[in-house]
Amino acid sequence: MAFDALSELRAGGNQVDLLSDSQRAALSELSPEEVAMLNSVKARVDAVSGEVVGQEVDVAGGNVF
């Protein structure tokens, strides 16, 4: 069975369905090692985060965190 990066990212709790089609297309090309790294980082951040995490919006720079 072929590796499905998006399914593995979803299984890791990443909300890939909220991304644009082009962003999902880019993520779908990730290797198993890249997906494992992203899922690992998310798990670490989740482990030290509270239940509700605020978002910072930097409108001037165009970045949303």
C-alpha cells in the first residue's frame, strides 16, 4: 500500500483539511520521515500546551501564528 502523507498527518492530529488545496498538495508529497518529524513536533507542543491556546496575529507582517 502506498504511503499517504495526509492520512498520517491527520492521524497525528494535524488539521490538514483546513488548509488550501495547494497546501495539501505540497504536504501530500512529504516523505514518511518528514511526516514523522511534523507529527513528533506537534506531539511535543501539544504535551506542553494547555487545553486552550491563543493565537497571535501579526497583520502588518502577514503572518498568523
